[in-house]
Amino acid sequence: MSPMCQYTAVDGFTNDWHMVHLGSRAVGGTGLIITEATAVSPEGRITPGDVGLWSDEHIHGLSAIVNFIHLQGAIAGIQLAHAGRKASCAVPNEGGKQLDEKHGRWQTVAPSNIPFIAGDMAPESLNKEGILKVVSDFKAAAGRARVAGFKVVEIHSAHGYLLHEFLSPLSNQRTDEYGGSFENRTRLLRKVIDAVKSVWPAENPFFVRISATDWTERGWTMEESVKLAYILKDMGVNLIDCSSGGNVYNAKIPVGPGYQVPFSEAVRRTGILTGTVGFITTARQAESILQEKKADLVLLARELLRNPYFPLLAARELGDDVTWPMQYLRSK
């Protein structure tokens, strides 16, 4: 299951909704369940309803969910994130726009003081101290994720959030060692990866999610994603979760079934494992992606919202006899 925000947390704490939401997908046969984008700091939340892991107090609630997932034979993963200039927004069902002072707005940060949408509050350009804090926050959150029992960690460097903002020249117009050249624009991501790897067990998988392209001229490109993949492979990243877009408000994206599969296929040619996501809605569609070696992992999102038992039914459709929960055997 691909990470999907639920906008239901309070002060970063999970609750019964998260237990039932994530637990039911484990009951439904999903092999790897990645929790929603989990903020490494309060200012890194997309909305006030985001789950967080900036405090040791957040560990207990997440640990209970992890334990339940593992009891069902699934694997619990966590995506660690910082929303950057796309933080401080209302939850989607309340409009999703950037909060104003009356509704609890907080100062956003970014590589450069360029807002995501014209007219939004300008983000504060991170200074060196702020950048070091971001690295430290990711490291600390990863350590807490380990304590909570997660077996997979994914660093969110996609969809126009902070690490992606540093990668893209459209949002990163710095002139120091974190801006300009490809090496400089990828520096923060590399620092975050090194910091997280220093506290993450070597035997546990380490993923990075990227947006393979900005879908906009002079933005982050597929060619740069391939170049980055070689670097991440050498750094010990196990899998690149290939998505796209999110950094340009009005980008023209040709959305359709499997439209992002070519990205995972291209990145996979570097020798690193890849995952793909995006409008993958049927068992045979997912199976063909794997059999044709276009990705090593298929991540389902909206389809698992519609049907938490999709994997059990997909196995039946594809003729694979998988284990059902003992409590549900009468319906197999």
C-alpha cells in the first residue's frame, strides 16, 4: 500500500482511525503497508491533521499499529516527510488551501523563498542551521520508527515537498552548495539518507520516493532521476519508489492507467530495484508490470481505499492460493 494521508491525527498522534485503516489492509492481504507521510517536525506537516514522529510520545500509538500489521503476516513501513513550502495547509475536506493566521498558520520553509502558488505566504529560505535541523529531524524520526518496530523506511523526496524542492531548479534558486548544479541540488537528500542510514538497521529495507519528472520545462527531469538512481544505489538505497509531479501547481500531466510505469522501468535499468504507482487498479495490470520487469514492486493507492481486500481477491483471480485470516476462512 502506497502512503496516503488520512488528515485525522491530532498533534501528530495516531488514533483508532489509523489502526482500523491500516490494520484492515493487513487483514486484506496487502504485503507491505506504508503509513502516510509522517512529519519529522511540526513545521513539516502538510496539514494540522498529519501524523508525526517528532517526539518520543508518538512512538506508542504507531507501535500498536505496527504490531497488529505484523500479526497479520504483513510488513509495516513508514514514509518520513517534510512538506517544505507546501506545509501549513487546511485538510482537503476544508479546502486544502494554505492556512491564514486566524486558522493557525505557521511559517513554512524551503530552499528558496518562492511560494508554491502565487499569493501564498512566501516560505522562509533555509539557512545552514535550518538545513542541519532538517537532517537531524529525519535522523531522529528514523530512530523512533525503528523503536516503534517498522521494518521498512521510505524517505519522501517527491510531490513538491522539501527534499524534492531542493532537487528541482524551479524551486531551488540557491547560489550556495545546496543550489545550482545537480550535485548541489541533490546534496540535502544525500545528507538525509546518510543520517537515516546511521540509525536504521542494515537488514531492513530502505526506500526513497522520487518524482521522476516535474512535467515542466527547466524542471527536474527523467534524465536526472536516472543519474540520481546510480548515486542512491551506491549509497545503499534498496528501492526507488517512482512517482512524478507535485512541484508545479499548473503542470500538465497526462494522467492515465499506468502512466508512471515507464519511469520505474527506466530507473530500474540502472540496476536498482524500483516500485511503481499511479492508476494501477486491476490484478492483471499489476501482474503484467511485474512479469514484464517494468518494476519490482507495485504500490496500490486509491484501489486499496476502495477495496481493502483487493489482494485476497486478486490472488483468487490470478489462481494463487494465499492464506486468508482464520476469522474469514468461511468466505474464501
